[in-house]
Amino acid sequence: MTGILIPSYFISILLISLNTDHKLSLKKNTDSGAIAVKVKLSDIIEAIDFMSGDPFQSCEGFIHIESGKIYLRSEYLDAIDLEELPGNLDDADLYLPLPTKNDLGLGNQLPVCFAEEYAPDLYNEVQAMFRHQGAFGRFKDWADRHQLLASWYRFEKECSEREIKAWCSKHHIQFID
């Protein structure tokens, strides 16, 4: 496999996500019979952010349903030489695949929703940006020009946390601090 230079920001997130000591408790949900696993919400958010930041969209994330440990898999991560990944990450009985931001509806639609709420007069302008490549860069420049960048980051964080929490609830994932 070929290597790729990964920005240190992403490496830091990866190391935090993979090396966090997950003190975990499993409990049987008596209503549905499902096992509830406890994981740090920040670890899930960081893993999803890392996966979504992969320009090649080749990074996958998994939660081990018994330990709550998060694994990230990508052919480009081999260059970092982190811990060995389990060979059975695709076993749906042991691992739950993490969604990407696009899977959660947090991709190109989110800036358009932001514009609709924070700058309705400019909605069509923002919508047009996302018909071409490089839209997020142009959108952030646009938000900065209109003094909406701080509001955008707050909106993005709130929406991301809400959707990730909903996904976790659907999959019986509970949070530890």
C-alpha cells in the first residue's frame, strides 16, 4: 500500500481515539434484549470527523460492541504504524460501523440549512456553491465575509452532536464522561 502525508491534526485525533482507555460497562436492555455499550461521545465525534476529513473517503470506523473501543481502518493509515487492527472488523456481530457525516445528513446539506436559517436572503447563493467542487472552502470564505463564521462553527457542532447522539441512541450506545 502506498503512504500519504496525514496532517498532524488528524494524527492527534487518531491517536486520541485509538489509545483512549475505555472503561466500559455492558448491560442488557431488558426491553429490547439489546446490549448497550458505553463509549465517550468525544471519541465517536473525533472518529467521525477523522473519517469525514479523508479526501479519498477510504477511512472506515468501527466500534467493538463489547469493549467500546473505536478502530479506524484505511490503507493510508499504514504509514503511521499504529497498533495492529483486528482481522475481523467486518464481523457485524462484533463491530458496529461508524457513519460518516454524509451518512448522518451533515454533508453538503448542512451549510445550505445554515444559510436558510442565518442568511435567508443569501440562501440561493449558498445553494449554488454546492453544485461544484471546492464548495466547503468557498462557503467558509463566504461565511467569513458575512461575519457568520463563528455562527457556522457553532451551528455545525450543535447539528453534528445532535445527529451523532441520535445515531448512538438508535444503536444502543450510551455515553461515559
